[in-house]
Amino acid sequence: MLLGTRPILSRHAMERMRERKVSLEEVLEALENPFQLLYDEWNDVYIAVSETGVAVVYAYRGPRTEIVTVMTRREYEALVSRYGRKRYKVIA
């Protein structure tokens, strides 16, 4: 879901990728071919989840897509189960 923008990794996202052993290729795959896509209304960010269980939180910042953080499916599911529909809207 890059929509012609340039992806930029935040420092936080790079730290989480190292910590969780997620490659840049896995992050880009989640963004380009999401298994599920959600919108977080509270933080004005999107979450793209890949079939392999990588969840990428990103935001559009002008001509760039800022990758805010990277989570595992387990962490993502915990967030969604905690806040559900009052915070997250399923887009696809």
C-alpha cells in the first residue's frame, strides 16, 4: 500500500526489526501485498499484516510512507483484541 510513495524506516522501526528478526523484504512484502489492512483512527496510521505474520505500522507523510514500527502477529492480535472496533477499522 505504498501508493507511489517512498518508504522511510523510522529509527524505532529499525530497532524493532532487529529485535524481532524481521527483514526489510518481509516489511516491504507486508506493505505491497497485505493479507489484512487496518486503519488506526486514534493515531492516524495504517497496519498492514502479511500472510507470514509480520505487522507493519505506517503513515503517509507527504511524498513518503513512514514505517513507524514492526510487530509480530501475536503483538498485533493482542492490540486488536484489546481495542477492537472502537480504534481499528478493517479496510481489506
